[in-house]
Amino acid sequence: MKNMLNSFSIKVLFAALSLSGYLFAAGEADYPENYYDKVAIFLVAVIILAFLALAYFEGRQKPAAEKKKSVLWEKIKQYLTRSTPIEKENEILLVDHNYDGIRELDNRIPPWFSGLFYVTILFSVWYMIYYHVVDAGPLQEQEYAEEVRIAEIKKAELVKSGALINEETVTLLTDVADLNEGKEIFTKNCVACHAADGGGLVGPNLTDDYWIHGGGIKNVFKVIKYGVTNKGMLAWQNQLNPKQMQAVASYVISLHGTKPANPKAPEGDIWKE
Amino acid sequence: MELEKFSYDNKIVRNFAFATMLWGVVGMLVGLLIATQLFAPELNFSIPFLTFGRIRPLHTNAVIFAFVGNAIFMGIYYSLPRLLKTPMYSKLLSAIHFWGWQLIIVAAAITLPLGITTSKEYAELEWPIDIAITLVWVVFGINMIGTILKRRESHIYVAIWFYIATWVTVAVLHIVNSFEIPVTFLKSYSLYAGVQDALVQWWYGHNAVAFFLTTPYLGLMYYYLPKAANRPVYSYRLSILHFWTLIFIYIWAGPHHLLYSALPDWAQSLGTVFSVMLIAPSWGGMINGLLTLRGAWDRVRQDPILKFMVVAVTAYGMATFEGPTLSLKNVNAIAHFTDWIIAHVHVGALGWNGFLTFGILYWLIPKLWRTNLYSVKMANVHFWIGFLGIVFYALSMWFSGITQSLMWKQFNDLGTLQYPNFLETVLQIVPMYIIRATGGTLYLTGVVLMIYNLVKTIKQGSFLAEETAEAPALHPFKDPFKKGTRHRWLEGKPVYFTIASLIVILIGGIVEFVPTFLIKSNIPTIASVKPYTPLELQGRDIYIREACNSCHSQLVRPFRSETERYGEYSKAGEYVYDHPFLWGSKRTGPDLHRVGGKYPNSWHYLHMENPRSMSPGSLMPPYPWLLENDLNTSTTAAKINALRKIGVPYPEGYEDIANDELVKQADAIALDLQKNGIPAEPQKEIIALIAYLQRLGTDIKVNNQTAQK
């Protein structure tokens, strides 16, 4: 393998790959929209460079002088492989094996190979005992239950500290920055059914005085959060976080009284705060 | 010593070689098309026959069974007679085998784009074709075993051990996984349901990799690599050890495709541990191949044939290390349903199968035409282009898979999903899809170069149809049956050898199947789970026809990141009426097991018409024909009857009223759509599909019963 894959290019590739670990920004908070375009370009560059390095060393003439072999390394290698040197292979050539000219040597099974095999067998026995005989390891349902338990504790803390907004604690935002954020969410998710100006298409008109499920920030927040699936309104609680739902609900309320281009006929009842 | 004269038939080898090249290009072209559709969905041209779901199985079947399949037969029909010093048993059987196999491939190429599919991965072909495959496989078996029995060589070489194990195991796999009940001439339902179907399918699916893509190729490696390198095989002992351990252990590993699923935990763990134990037996093949090259490494630098073979064997070693890694629960939690798996199979397919095939072709074609390769330089260029293609492919898919999975699992400080909208995680990896398609293009370019090079080689040579040879007759031998030479004795008894390998491969399958099939407690029943209504059943068959399960799984895994995104995780008892199961193996789009009731009917209607109207930027192709085609209800009664036969509790006589029920349900859905301003007609296919989607995963919500343990 030494000649085939020059160790220097392998090192280059490895260094590049370990660096590339930093490129997984998925674990971070939001990152720029075209982040992965840059990552892709980087990857292509790395591959091409490594490839050129490989081809360069491939094409280079081998130095005439053989490198000095370390005696210790040779010893270790011999211990791990127990392989018969090429010069002596006639001693282990199987005389009566000749298949269409193919001959077979009878080299010993390399000790490193047997070791690997034994280790995997021991691991397997331990694994089955650990999970299914003494029941020491959690099976998938227990793992899941534990995950949920920890999340519930965290959630309770958040509700206590007021960081988690729900339909009981939600307040109307009137700040321009918040309403702009709400508008952005609205444009991205709601215009397909409620029209860009909130005048309604499949969904009802959001600008008039009439509300099917009640107006006001608490009701609007609730409808956004849980949806009214049989009527076509989706539940957004898994798509938007509470802050975002608060922002978009506030934006919807701010549309009240605007004049949409094609207002849908009123539906529901008049709502009075 | 009297020498007997005979001749080898090179024509059949030539035919299989040509078929290999032809189907290789076809299969890879289709692969390139679907790879491109993933970032340019409009490239289905709004034609059903060119849509991702339908041609993805065409790509896998063409590459596995047409390209690799023909290459296996090419390699065997050349090496087997020469290793046994006898012509193939029957020229007629050879011809039937060749033309039968090509006809099956053509049948696949016609039926799959038409949406005629069983939906079981790598076994998509419908029941009449399944029967044809069985017959051709038997013909091949008779031809091979007949040749072995007529041999002039007293012992069978290691390559032939692998050929025998391949034949035996593929026969068992294909027959057991293809048990299906015919409904019409080209429609059937899997005999197994739900979790059992999943277990059988992945026992089959994983062992298709093992016994169609691995063992025959190891056999080819044991013949062509020593031949090309002109070196003795490194270790006879090692070949015995790794052959028997490989075929014994491989059979057990199937459940690693179903980790963190509704499959019982004990079966999942068996899949994990046997996959881990597979490292050494697989690597035994790798080191025996690489160490055979000891003393020939200087030639590897010059000889493209050896280069191809070295990279092939190395890629095999990489893929067989990666596989066990992916079988560890914590790694699988990240990798399952992502592009990482796509990377994994393509290191095997492009590296191991592809490169070994190219090496063999470069070696074989000049031999058959008694000339030298037209251009060694061009073969070297092919090697480097192909190698670069593999690197692009694998790296981009590793990246894309891990990135997307981490995004799926990411929670924010508020304990909600950081990327609640699935589409966000898709749009991030589009650049990787572009790099992957580039890698594929490079690889295919190399193949085209190879074909040009080989055509030129053929033009300058002259073909030898009948190669004469001579060898002494088989002389009876007496291997003492004593310790140390027992295997040598077995090598002289091919029939015993075949039976022994059959027993060895049956053990793992039986141990895993029998409990899952016999013990009721493995599948906790859920009282509220009911069979599908006739309309939903028809809708489900449309889902199967369009192969929605190529991109959408129906299996919510027990992770909080999944239950937050999709809803309650999937229970085994929910699938008891699913013939076949539709868990899928890749999430290009979101999971659909809990999609029922999540969106209004109108959303589904508009979404199927044009996915981007509801999800801007979606990679899903539009399905306008579902809005135009009338649903074929003439099959409803036959479907109800067939399902009742295999255990779905439809009452007697239900088939007579099934279509009335169907019309009732369709009318209700159409009415709801009309109320929302959509001019829907109740007899269209889309209505049935909506009915099925709205039913999915809702049964356990009926009265919130939990499964009884």
C-alpha cells in the first residue's frame, strides 16, 4: 500500500477532514443561508488538492536508495502478521494446489486478524448479556422515556421563569421590530391561504371585525398554535417557536382595519375585546 | 497419462461481457438522472414514467441485477470451466440462462417505470417476473453444478466455493422473500405483514448485498487477481476461515437495517452483534486479496488492471468496516434514513463492484480477442477519473447525511426543534447533491472511455469462439478424512460442500424468523387498529405505484426529536394489516406515518398538484396525473379477497359492497374539497391517495389506547 497511497497525501486529506468537522454548523444557532454552498466549494477544493497531491506522488520516480527499515518496527510487524517472507515462500507453497495456473501459499492466519475476530466475538457476547440477560442497558423505550423525562423537567423550569410563552401568558407585541418579524413569518407561512395582505383566500379574512374562533391575542395565538385541522388551519406549534407565534399573532392583530385588495366575506362573529 | 481434448465456449463469456457494458451504462445513466432530479425536480418532465419514485428502483435493479449480475455470469462462465478443466455442462442451458436473464432485465425496464412494483427494495419486480427469475436461476444452477460434477480437477478451488454459496443462498433469499399472493396478472401483496415483512425484507435486502454483490465478487477476486498479478494466493488457511465465517455470520445481520424501529429489541441486538462480528471475515477477503499482491507492487504502479483491483479490494475493506460501524445503535441513530447510507452503498457499488468489474474486463477482453489492450494510457485515465468520481460521491454524501441528521435532532434553548420545518434541512444539502451528481458524471465518463477502449481492442483483435484445451481425466483420489485435511476432503465432494453451505446459511435465518413468526407476544396487538377501507386500500396501492416510500419513511423512531416533529413513535401493532410494509429506508422528505389529520384535504390536493405551492423550494416532483386519472375500481373485490386470504379480517361478502363503500368515502372527500373552492371529482386517483394519507397513523389516536405488552 505504501507506494499506492503516499502517506503525505493521506495526511493532507486527514488534516482537511478533521478541519471539516468545524463545518457542521447544524449544531449552532441559525447560520447564514448559503453556508453550505461555501462548505461545498471548500470540500471540492480539498478533494482536488488531495487528488493532485496523490497523482503527483504517484508519477514521481521512486528514489533509488531504499529507506533504512527500523528493526523494531520489523519485529512488531512480524509479531502481528507471522507472515513468511517472499524469499522463503516456496517452503509454504501447497504443492498439490494448482488451479488453471493459480497456486496457493499457506501463510498463517495473521495474529492481528485472529485478535480482531476474538475481540468482536467477546464484544457480541457481552453486548447480548448486557442488554438482554442481566438487563443492564436501557432498551429503546427506556431510552426514550428518559429523554422525555429530562425534557419535561427543563420545560417546567422554563415555564416557571416565564421564558416559555403559552396561550395563558401571551401578550400583544406592538414594537415595530417585533411586528416586522411577525410580518416576515406571515409572508413565509401564511400567505398561501390568507393572502399577502391578510384579505383571505382559502382561509378567512384577518382584517375585518369577524372572528371564527375568537379574536384577541390569546385566541389568535391559540389558533396558530393548535390549528383547526378539519377547517384547514395547520397546527404551527412544531414549526414555530412560542416567540415566533407571539410575533405573528401580534402582526395579525395589527392588520385589523387595513384595506385588503380582495377582502373575503366576513365569517364567524363580531369580536369585542 | 492420457490427455483428453475439449474446448471452452468463449461466446457465452463474450455475450455476458457485452451485456455487462450495455446495462452498466444504462443503469448509471438512470442513476445520474435521479441524482440530478434531487436538485432539479422538474427533470421528471411531468411524465410519470420518469419520476424519481418509479425510476429509482430501475436504477438499483439495473445496477445490481443487470450490470453486476451479468458481470458475475461473465466471470463465472470464463473461470469455472478453466478451474475444473471441462467445458460448461450444457451450451443450451448457457444460452437459456443468457437470454432469460436479459429478458428479465427488459421486463424490469418496462414494468418499473409503469409503476408495477411490489415496493420491496431490490425485490420490486412483480410475481410473474419473480417466477421467471427462479427458473433462470435454476437453469444457471444446473449448468454450474453439472459442470462441477463433470470436472477433471479433483478438488474445487476457493473461487468455486464462493460461486456455490452464492447460488444456494440467492435461491433461498429470493424464494422466501417473494412469497406473495397474486391479485391480478401484475399485482400482488406480500404474504407477510408489517414488522414480519420488514424483517424478511431486510434479511433479504442485506443478504442481496452479501450474496449477490459480495460472495460472487470474492469468487471473481480469487480467480482474476492472482491471474492478473501472476502471484500465488497468500493464504489457503485464511480463505477457508473467512469463507465459512462470512457465509455463516452474514445471514444474521439483516436487522441492522431496522435499529430503533418497531422490531423487537432482541432482534435488533442480534443484527448489531453479528454485523460487528462480520468485520474480520470480510477483512479476511480483503487481506487475502491485497497480500496476494506482495511482490507485485511495482507492477501495480504501471498496470491499470491491478490498480482497479487494488482500489476495489480496498473499497471493499472500507465499506465492510463502515457497515459494522453503522450497525452500532448510537451511530445508526444518526445515520439511518440519511444520505450517509447512500454513501456507504456507493463505496461498495462504485468501488468494489464497479472497479473489480472494470479490472476484469480490461484483463478478459484482450484475452478473448487474442490481442493487447488498445490503450493502457486511456485505461489509466479511466482509473483516475473513476477514482475521483467515487471520492466526490462518498464525501458529499457523508457530509450531507451527517449534516441533515444533526439538523433533524437539534433542539434550541426553549426545548423545541431548532429546524421544525423539514424543508430547511433539505435546502441546506442541495449543494452536496450537486457535487454527488458531478462525481457520478465523472464515474460514468470513465465507463464510456473504457467501452471505447475495449471496442478499439476488439477491432484490432480476432475473436476465439472455441478455445481448445487438454487435460487428463479425473482420477479417483483418496483424501484421508482425518484432522487437518477434513476440508481438503470436503473440497473433493462438491455435493456435500453445497449441502454444508446450505445448512450454514439457514441457521441464522431460522433463529431470527421462527420466534418472530411464532410468538404472538412479539407483536403486541392494538385493539383500535383496523384494516384499510376500500378507498384507502386503493390509495395505498397508488402510494406503492408511485413509490412514495423511496423518499418518505413510515416509521417514527423513538427519539424525542422525532416525536416532537412527527408525533407518537411507531408501534409494531399498527402495521399488522400492512401487506407489504412501507417503512422506507430513506428520508428525502419527511416521515409520513403520522401525517393523517395533520393537513386538510385541500392542502394535500394542492400539494400533489404542485408541491412548491404549499412548500416553496420543495424538491418533490409534481404529480398532476393523479388529478386527471380515474381510479380503477375494477380490482377492488380481488384485492379484498386476496387480503382476506392472507389474514386481513374483512368480513365474508365485503368484496360485494366494497365499491359502494369506496364511492361513499370518495364523495365525502370530494365534497370537502369543493367546499374549499377546489373543483375535485370523486372518481379521480388523487381522492384515494388523500383518503390513505389522512388515515395514516391515526388508528392509535382513536381512544388513545397504548399497546398492551
